[in-house]
Amino acid sequence: MQADLEMVIRLDPLRVYPYRYRAPMSACAGESGAVLMDNSKAKVAIAEISRTISFKADLHILHLRAAFHEYVGDVMSALRDCRAALSVDPSHQEMMELHSNVNCQEP
């Protein structure tokens, strides 16, 4: 499956969904089939997702990066992504929940 995702990304780097499945999510982000990862892998995933956002700032990709930021403890970056996504769709339920969780952690 990983090879298929890599091929899709090479053929169409602007397509959003391969990045969502390529980078595993943390269990605290609420994604099904989630796995825990160490911070170095999460930071690599954040860098990859950031590259995707530079092509196309998509609500789901912002949600994914916000969840990774929360996972590594970067509350301010998670809040920034939550606020950016909510400016696109203020009624996005999953993003509102993540924003609420992250907002409680703000220093």
C-alpha cells in the first residue's frame, strides 16, 4: 500500500488524500486505525504535510497537521492550523473538537 501511495503522490502531487493515509495519525487525534509514533516521525510527517499545504491548503490537510502539532506538543502551531481551517469552514465538527482540545492546552 505504501508503494501505491508513493506512486499516486509522484503522479499527482496536488491530490490531497494520499498524504492523509501516508502519514499515520496519533490515537489522541481521534482517527480510526490510528497508531502512536515517536516525535521524530511526527515531525517528519508535519514537514511532509506542510509541503502539501504549500501546494493546496485543504481543510482536511490543515486538520491533519494540527493534530500532529498537538501530538508533539506544539500547541501554538496546532491552534494556528485550527484557526486557519475554521476560517474556511467554521462548522467543521472535527476541527471544532480539535480546536477545543488544543485551546484547553494553551499556555
